[in-house]
Amino acid sequence: MKVQTQTATEIAKKQPRMSLSEKIKTESAQVGVVGLGYVGLPLAVALAKAQFSVKGIDLDLERIKQLASKKSYIGDVSDKELAEAFKRDRFKACSDFSIVDALDVVIICVPTPITESKTPDLSFVRNATKQIGKYLHKGQLVVLESTTYPGTTEEVVLPLLEASNLKVGRDFFLAYSPERVDPGNKEFQIENTPKIVGGVTEECGKIARLLYESIANEVIQVSSPKVAETTKLFENVFRNVNIALVNELSILCRRMGISVWEVIDAASSKPFGFTRFNPGPGVGGHCIPVDPYYLASKAKEYDFHTRFIELSGEVNENMPYHVVELVGDALNSKGKALRGSKILILGVTYKKDIDDVRESPAFRIIKSLQDKGASVYYNDPFVSCLKVNGKELQSCPFNASSLELWDCAVIVSDHSTYDYAQIVASSELVVDTRNATKDIEDDQGKIFRF
């Protein structure tokens, strides 16, 4: 009698299929991250660290090439962490969306910029969702992490996915979980920052919460994607409004001849009812300069004008021009005009000790100074070149003797690597937008602070 043998594939087909929840619990789920930027790459590495098999998808072929050589282009992900993620095939990166067909989970982390007219640009989200929709299958979880206006998940993403004839909550799961990445923050990262999730259905939310519980210490499930989307915007609008308040106060304090920094220090002594925010040359990064306009745009659909929120955006957007005025005042104190002066910008990133120049106020400061006839140079240990006004600028080195070549040094990003005592001692004039020189005595009237 002939004995028939079964192949492994045939045996597997006869065995009960593992549910998505079981796959997540056993770290056997195949996870994809679309968009390997400041949000997506750290997330992919965190998921690989949690023992998931992770596939990164990005259309930037230079990024894919760099990742293949195990070189990180994100400050929050070291080469060592990236190499660890590649071990045992836990992480791979490509530009081919067809791998979505083999994935159990797909997380969208693509950019959501604003247009020149300050309206939301969801083209990256739409394009990524359409590509995912081509390979969407039953039992799959899709999560949107990109910052966006309330309703995007259900009004934009969901219809594109259901065009596949699959039904959310029955055939696949969909949720929104806002990214809360703070580039350069060494204290709070993915693991110890509470994660918010909101599912289109209750089951969608539960599945998404289960996934994020594998990489975050705390996961908070809210009632809907719209609540989660609004939570993200509120967090950043809160910061934007308070930064605008203290920025406006800094201008008033200067006119009154008092130090805004002394006022803030004194107010910070109150143990309740006060949260410290510092003034600066303007806001930057992907979220804070953008989010108010996402919320304002959505509010118009409800015939509601977010006057307070939009005003905060205007105040912060005008701060770079206040910096330029301060540079003009500093030069005028020495009998010099802004036109024809040589200005050195110190730091062009939107915050200290990172390499991120997205929406940095340095762009507007440099452009405005150039438009007024100044010769502008910059130095930044984290940024080797910068394109402003269509022209590429190179970071120029400086030392004690070369600082004398410029008429004024402007501290825009207060990087820890700078020797501020030397900068003040060797410069003709210093405009300090970050209070980096607070401990340096100035008996020659060199320093102009907010």
C-alpha cells in the first residue's frame, strides 16, 4: 500500500489560522512602516527591537541605499541600533509596495505639510493609502500616524481602503495613533511616552492598542480616530499658543527696558498654575508651525473661525523678522548699517543639538537679512549645507580670530558645542535669541538679547 505524504504547505493550510491578535502577542506578525523619516525609522527600529519582523517602505532610493549599508540618517537612531535591527532579518527596507501583500500590519508615517496658502497637503497620505489598498487583505491592520486634521482617517484613508471591497471592522482593521516624537529628546522616547490610539471600530482600537503595547509602556485607547487626531493637534497648538504669548511678551519687555528672561525665571518660581515657555526666533519642526493650520482648516467646515489659534501662528511667524530688527538695532548702536554688513548665523536647526532644519526660523532670518543687503554666512556643526533663496550655502568654520571678520554674530540655535564665552569675547556684536549668553558679563555693550 502506497503511503501518501503531505507537504508542509498542505499541512499548514489544514491547521487553524492564527488571528492577528495572536500574531501580535507572539511577535510573529509581519509589520510594515511606510515612510522612514524622523517618525518612521525610530518606530521601525523599536518594532524590530520588540522582535517583530519589520519591512520599511520609502520611495527615497538614497535612504534605502543608506539603510542597506546600515548607516542611519536620523539623529535619534544610532548606527549601532540600526545594525541591531538588521540582525536575524528583523528589519529590511525597500521602495516596493507589493510587500504589503505579505504584511499583517501597515503603519503610515509619511509627511503632512501645508501648501503655500496654509492649507493641508494630504497628497503623501493619499498616495501611500492607494498603494496599500492595492494589496490590502483580510485580517490586516492599517494605522495612520501622520499628524493631520480631525476626520482624516475616516474621511480620507477609510474610503480609499474600502475601495478594495473589503469592509473595515469585518475584513480589516483601521486606527489612528499620533506620533509623539521629539527629535533630540534623550529623556522621552517611544518606550516611555504614552501612546494614543483610536480605532474606527472598538475592535480596531483594541488590535492597535495591542500592537503598541509591545513597544510603549503605556497605551491609551480613545473612542475614535477623530479624538486621537484632535489630541495630537491640541498638544502642539497648546505649545504654539504659549510660545506665541511669551514671544509677544519678550518684545514688550524689550521696549520697557526689562529682561523677559528675569520675568520668566521669577514667574517659574510659582509651584502651581504656571508652565514655563521660553521666547525664541520662531518655531520650527514639522508639527508646531503646521498643526494650527490643520486645525483651523478643519474648523472652517463647521463655520468656526479659530482666531486665537491663528493669531498664535502669526505671532510666531513674525519672530524671525523681529530678530532681523534686533540685528539692525545692534549694528546701529555701533554706527553701522544693515546693508553691506557681514552677518554670521550660529545654528540653523529649529532646536539645539539636532540636525533637523524643517521649518527652521533660520531660513526666514537669512532670507530677510539678504533681502536687506547684508552678506550672510552660517555655521552649524550638524548641518553642512543649506539652500536659501535657491542658493546653496556652506557651513563656514570659525575661531577666535575669524569671528572678528563679521560685524555681528546671531545665535539662532544654542548648540551645546558652542563656546559662548569665546563667541562674545571675539565678536564685534552678538544677538542672542536663546539666552545662551545669560551667564556671560557684558561690560562693552556687545550682547543684544530678547
